[in-house]
Amino acid sequence: MRTSRPVAVLALVAVLLASACQGGEPRGGEAADPYHPDAIRYGLAPRPHPDVTYQPDVVLVGGGGAVVRSVTDDGLTWRIDREADRADDLAPGKVMFLTSRAVGRVVDVRPEGDDLAVTVAPVELTEVVRDGAFRTERPVPLDRPVRYAAGEPAWAVGDLPAGGGGGGPAGTGLASAPSPPRPPQPPAKLATAGEAVTAGRFRMTPTCCAEGVGLRFGYDDGEIRMTGEVTLIMQRPSASFDLVISGGTVTRAEFSVTGGAGLRVAVKAATRVGNVRNLAKSVAVPVQFSVPVGTILGIPFSATVDQVLDIRTVFTAKDGSIEAAGEYALTGALGYGYHRPYWGPVMPAGFTVRDSLTNSITGVSIGVNGILFGYDVKFTVGIGALGFTAGVYAGLRAGVGATLGSGAGAPLAVCRGAGINVTLRYGISYSIPQVVADVVNFFLKVFRTRPIQRTGGLGDETTVVKRAETIPPDVPLCAT
């Protein structure tokens, strides 16, 4: 953890809109409109700018989204026109910067007919930019996101370890590393409500962004079934940032997302008749929402939203079930200010209970039943695709638990308890779930490249609220 102290930072300024600081007209058919079909699907192209110095191993490939043929579900292999400007400079060890989404450290380049298949690993922002100052002139509304679905990538679902936290790859066998080519991603499009995706046995409907960020989910494996919904309630959210990189080091970073209004959770879980079994899964939701910020000093930034869901059930007897719902107010901005070497978090405030989770807990409980889930929503302004976006980020992680226990010998006495823990995470560069890092590293073994870390750059976290509630009836079992 880095040294942290409140600092008077967050006089957040400055976004240059898409029409500002363009650094000349696009070349070779590159899209300049962030909502042009090529830009929506594959991102906007970067361009040289006199006020930005790229790292010496960065290759600015020309043509933007117009030269991209496809990208695989995992977001790591880009098939591009081999005649694209500077495509022949791509080699393992270089950093490809083709669009706002097609950027990363090259680990493999292979010819495929008239195209090149370029596989990249995540990079930190300072591996791309050596010197530059980037800022928003006014808050960027997060009300017109583009929805990027990743199909069913291998990194979407993992097992949580016994001690908690992110898990490793599950259901992949891990007998041999996957090898390209792999299926391409489905087309990107402007986000609309009610579009479901699957990840393993989970069926999820992620939503974003004008009224908040949320996830409806269901699960059924024949023995355990559940449904639920979690929403970070927001009112007209917007994002602002200010970032200075000097000599490949971040010297100042300020980031804020405003519009937070609360947290709503609801979940039902049960075992089928005659079964006693538990579930412990981590799901990196294979959908990213992205709002174009615009081209700032030649770099096409986007504001992105990613979600992760962790689920644990605790059924100690057959035929158990549990149901709970609650809503909490959590108002204000989330973000941080960093003036090297000091951090200053900006945390939501005004935490109040609107509907108590504890009061709503019901179910069938011969023994003790419980459900715990963690919901992580991360906002990033930067470059990159899916969970590998590198830039300034801030996110909330809500851990929610509910337990239901029967008072033995007193059938009408039921012990109920619930807890909520909300943490603010913030930093610079990238931060990905452990399940994603595990699967990506397994894949990268094919190319004998160094493994990626779960986080890159600088980061910190702090607790926003930690609250426990119990409603024990006046019976000895509940008292203990």
C-alpha cells in the first residue's frame, strides 16, 4: 500500500472533446467519429502529437479500425491487414498501438493469408506514453455507452479458493494451452437494455449507465439454483480526469466519477430436494461498456465500466434455501487524487439504510444457510480492451452476506444476520481479476513470455463502510 494522506487535489479540470486536439486529419480511411461503425467495433486510431512522446518501442500502426479484420473473444489476438502502415514493424517485444482498444505488448505475430494475427499482452499506460499531460475540460457524461460483449472467453468463470478472493481457471482442464486461432468477438453496438450473456452456467444481464451500473444474474447446475440482482444506483453519472506523465512516470493523476446514489441488492438461492452442496465461483462479466472521451493530444481515450461477481453459498443441510434483499444510500463522488507520492481518496458518503437486508431474510433452514457475494464495479479512463484497459481507475467493491439459522428445539425461532462491506479501489494503469490473470498467463505460456501481474502501476484501497446486523430471537442458540 502506498503512503496516503488527504490532499487538496480533485479540482478536476479539463476534457478535450473529440473535435479538439486532433493533430491533423486521419490517414488511410481512419474513422474520426467515435460512433463511426469502424470506431465502435474496434476503437479510434491514435496519431502523433508534438506534445506527446511515446515510448521508443511503441509502433503506431496506421489505418485504425478500418484495417482490423477480427479480434478473438479474449481480446488478445487481433487480425489486421498486413499492408497497414507500419504493420511490418510489429514484432515480439514491441507495443502495438492501433486503436483505443487494440493496444498491448506483442507476444506473437503470424501471417494469415493477406492478414497478420497479432497477439498482445496487457501493458501499463507508462509503457505506451513517456511524456504527456492529458485532462478533461468538462465532465464526460456516461449516458451513451458502447456495449462490447466478449462471447464466452476462457477467463470469464473461475473457482474461488477456500480462503476467499479471486480464483483460478475452472472447467478449462488445463491439460494443454489454448492455441490460436480462436473465435472472434461478436459485433460491438450501442448499449440497449435487456441483453443477456452467458458465462459457464451463469446467465447475466449487465446494464449501464444513465441510471447506474448493475447486473441481473441466474444460475442452475441441477443441484444449486439462484437468481439475483445488484445495482450501483447512479443519477446522470459523469467522469473527469487529469493525468501527467513525465519520463515514463506518473507524477499527477486525478480522477472522479460523480452521480453515486446508492446500492441495491437482492438474491435467492436454494438446493434441490435431497442435495447438500455449495458453490464458490468468481465471474468476470464478459461485457464492457465504453464511452468515447475523445482524442486528447492524439490519444483516443475511453471511459469504460467493468463488473465482477463472486458468489459463495453456505448450505449445511439438505433442501435449504435463503432469500434476502436490501437497499442502501451511498451518495457522492468516487475517485482519488495523486500528487507523487501522496494519495487522496474521494469516497462516497451519506451511507444510510433504506431497506434493511436483515429484515428481509427468509428461507427454509434446518441447519444454517448463508450466501455471500462480492460485486465489483470499476470505472476506467484509458486505452485497451475488455478488462485490460490501462489508465486511471476507481471502483467500488461491495461484499454482502446473509445467514439464516434455525433455532433447534424452537421451530419458530430463526436467527438472521447480515453484513455489508464497501471498499474503494483506485489507481493508475490496469487491475484485472485473478481468474483473468490466471487464464491469460496460461495462454501466454505458448509464447514463452513473462506472465502478467494482476495489477500494474500504482494502486491503493480504503474502506468506505463496514456494517453488521443481527436479529436474534430470545433463544439460547441464537444468543450463542
